[in-house]
Amino acid sequence: MIIQCTACDKKFSVPDSAITASGRLVQCSSCKNQWTQYPVKKEKPVKKIFIPVTKSVKKKAAKKNKGPIPYSKEYMQQKWGSAIQKYPTDKGLTKKTKKRSQQHKIKVSEDFEKPGFGFFGYLIILSVLSVTFVGILDISKTQIIARFPLSESYIEHFFETIENFKIFILDLYK
């Protein structure tokens, strides 16, 4: 038998023999409410009779889109009013300038050069590459001389020149 608390509506399952015809005092374990519980009358279940339905069930046909395929060029043209390739330029989202006939419409604040390396950027890159080349040559000079004995005088002259250049720079600094 299933009983229900009168205060918090929590349901409990108790054996049928626990509740007598004269009733029994019970207490909710959740809210501590006490009440007298009488046996719950069982209703006879109603027999359901199955009657088959003879209606024909029609399958719904899938709707066919009459418009363009989503996210195609035609769809984007219809939805946004411009081609996909032209959209960033038209809305000013790109750094590219508009056609020459429309250049007079560009504001002065938007007219700027694309940032690049510049002179000092290229100078730093050249310096790093030079130092890397000299370091690799210094590490592998014994192996190069062993394989190509005629290159010994050239390599020694190269390192002597670098040493002289280093002395020259240090003298300028002092």
C-alpha cells in the first residue's frame, strides 16, 4: 500500500497488513508530521478493450526547398544582398582599398600603409642569419677542411677577417 504525507505530500510504501481497519498513527520521516492513516480502498481495475483503428496513416512528404541551397553563393546573395567576395570590402572589414571610382569615399583615418619589416627588421634578420652562418662554419670547420683540404686557407682567412672586424668595432667603442 502506498500512503502519502498530508503536509509535504511525500509518498511511502508500507505493507497492507501494517494499517488496520481502525487506522494507525503514522509519522512522516521527512517533515515529522503525524496523522492517522486508514486503509486505502482498492478500486477494481477497468478492463480496456482494444479496438483496432482502421484509419490509413499517410507519411508526410519531405518539404522541398524552393530557394537556393543554404550557404551557397545564391543564398548569400539573397540573404545579405551582396556576393561573399564583396562583403568584407563593402562593409570596410578588409585593408584592401575599394575601386578607384570609390576611393574618394575612403576616410583619411582608413588610409594607412600595411605594416612591414622595415629597414631595421631586415637588418636584424640579416644579422641573425650571419651569426648563425659563422657559428655553423666554426663548429664544422675541421670536418670541412678534412673533406676539402684546399678550403683551409679560405676558412682561416675568413675567421681572421672576422677577428680583425671585431677588434675594429671594439676600438671604435672605446
